[in-house]
Amino acid sequence: MGRLVSPERVGRGLALAALLSAGGCTAPRDAARPARMLDTTTVGRIAGYLDRGLGRLSRDSTRGILDLLAAVHLNPRAHEFGYLLAWGHLVAKDTLGLVRWLDSLATWRSCLTPSPETFAPMAGNRAVADAMTRVRDAAPNEHRSTVAFSLPSRDLFPEGIAYDSVEPAFFLSSLRHRTVVRVTRDASGRVDAREFVPPGSDSLYSVLGMKVDAGRRRLWVVTAGEGFAVNERPEEVGRSAILVYDLTTGRRLRRWPVSPPPNRLTNDISLDPAGDAYITDTPAAMIYRARFDADSVETFIPAGKLRAPNGIVVTPDGRKALVADAMSGVWVVDLATRALSRLPQPPGIMPLFLDGLDLHRGALIGVTHALSGGWVLRFSMSAGYDSIRTSEVLDCNHPAMRQPTTGVVVGDTLFYVATSQFRSFAKGQPWPNDRLADITVLRLGLPTAAP
């Protein structure tokens, strides 16, 4: 979280913040007032305040908190801003403001409960500890997700998941072991997990996003050197590549390096109906396109237009892609013109910090680990995918969640990685297995009717 700011430096700004905190406690519960859409200008202003506020907190907590309060003023129904403001007051060591915003979360019965690790610096304070307990006691404790399957390979550290409807089989990527694991289940439910790509044999770094092209029998994989894979060499850090494998034989069909390194991290991938791939590069803030028969990867959206693109999904008609951009939300990319557009939306939950994206019956499904234990969110979309109509939490803080990352929709069910556990890396080495959980993929039935 960076350097904490001493209380004597906070002064009048936090007094104002605390006053505003007290006045904003009941806003998300106010359903009598009609919800007016947040237009794209307002959504952009919120993103700007959020980006600036979180960037300032460790250097100047007063200004950072006031930026976050400005975002709340524009969208007072967003529980995630209450959680971020509680964390902001934690950074500032301001007990009064921290307790006020924790009590706001309790009043809202928010599922965003304080993370013990994040709030540890002030968890020993009696007033803070009591407020954290009130949030947890008020939070919903029923979960819609159930366990689809678990693997005992605790140090796999999966980030991506894909599904082959022909076999059928799931694929899990490994951040640690530079491999892809194929998972099948027999009629009795017994799980069989085997390496689809032998570790270290195919110029893989850490493996992230994946997509199956079932009709063409191809598995697309993105890989990036992040500094914690087994036997990773220093010169591999910051390098990325895109690979394609034959789903039937496991043979590698294509490999494109993403150049020029360093500071590249190909993160997630989606396919259009023609079989072309669109890939996000988070630190470079770029989107690439890879055509199977092309000699090189094309820069589709250059740097400077997005902040930190992560999850991506192409619409079924192949005309647009939805891109999750950390603090600025979801953008729509017109794949014919390459034009970028923000999405207007109603007040409430915003599509922020999303990792995995998928589509189901015209709704955007997002997975995130950035706040609390983890969220699975659903955003119903307009027919042209140019606005968000409604937003809802499908599940939150499931006991199996340890940094949930990405999911894949199979029929009317979402299967998602619940235990990536990537935050357990310390100085490039993972925690011992007795501090890790079994790898768990959760299943979640998705609504089949429009809200």
C-alpha cells in the first residue's frame, strides 16, 4: 500500500472527509429516487477521480481521499467506493473515518467485507476491530457458487481457464509451472488432470489467458515472463508470446513473440467468429490481433488510449469487443473502425477492476479479486452492447475464493478459477503448501431471464 501518512499531516482535509463520510452512509439504500443513467462523461469523470485518488493515497492521503469522495458524489450507490474509502482512511491512520466507512458497508449490508490482510495495520484498534465485525455480521452469507472440481496441486497457481465442448475438457493455465493442464471428468465424477503441454518444453513463461476454438480444434494461449515461474531466467522477465496448439494431438501449431520486449505482459485473449485472436497487454496498455496465418502479431489498439486493459471478450457477431480496463471500467471496441467508446450505465456497481470477462445471453459476466475476497458480477447490456442496463452481484466472498481470476461460460453455467493464490508469492517464491489451498474451480448457475 505504500508509505503511511502521519496524522499531523492530514489536517483539515480529513475532517471534511469524515464529515462527508457521515452524510453518505445511507445513499445506496435509497431506492425511492429514480436511478438516472450515468452518461459517458460522468463515467469518465468517476474513472479519473478514482485513478487519481488511488495514486495519491500513499503520497498525500488527504487529496487521495477527497478524490475518492468526488467519485462517490457522482455515484453514491457504489459499494466499492465505500470499501476504497475505508482503505483510504486506513492508509491515513484516521480511525474515525475508517470506522465511519466500515459502518457504511455494514448499513448497506455489503458483501465487501474487510480483508484481514489489507486491514491488518489497524485491526488491533478496538473501535476498528468492532466495526470490521459489524461489517462481517451484516454481510450476506449465502453463496450461489458450488465446487465444480478441485485439484491437490496446490502450487499450480492457475490464472486462465478454457473449455473444449467437443471432448469435453477444461484447461487450466499455470503461472508457476509454465504449463497447461487438461482436466476431464468421467461418468462417476472422478477428475483426471494431466499436463497438456509438458513444463519447460515449449518456450512458455507463466501461462495466463486461454481460449478454445472448438470448431477448428485449436487452443490459444498467452504467456508472459513475470519473474516467478520455475526456472525462469532474468532475460525472460518482461517477454510475452502467443501460441496455438492442436487440441487433438497437443502439437504446437504457431508461436508469435510479442516484440519489442521488455515490459510486455500479454494477459487475456478472445476469439472472433473467423478464428482471429484479440489479446490485451496490461502494462503496455495495448491490444494486439493475431491471425492464424499471419507471420507476426499486429498492434490493434496502440498505447495511450487505454490505461491497463485486462479481460476481453468479442461479441458473438464479431463486430465489437468489450475490454475491462482496471479503474476506467469496460470499453467497447468497434473491430471494423477500431474506435473506442465508454459505456453509460445506471448508478450502482461499476465494471471496475475486472479480470476475466465472458458473455451470457447478452449479459457481461466479470470476475474480480481486487476488492475483499472476490466478486462475480453480471451486467445486462443493451442490444448493441453500447450501454449497461443493470448490474448485480452474483456471488461474493465465497469461502473457496483466494484471488479468483477468470471464468468460462458453458451453457448457462459459469466455471471460474477461485484459487489462483498468486498473492502468496513472496520474493518470487510461493508460500509452503501447508499455507495454500487445493486448486478449486467453482460453478455458478447464470440467470436465464432478463432482469
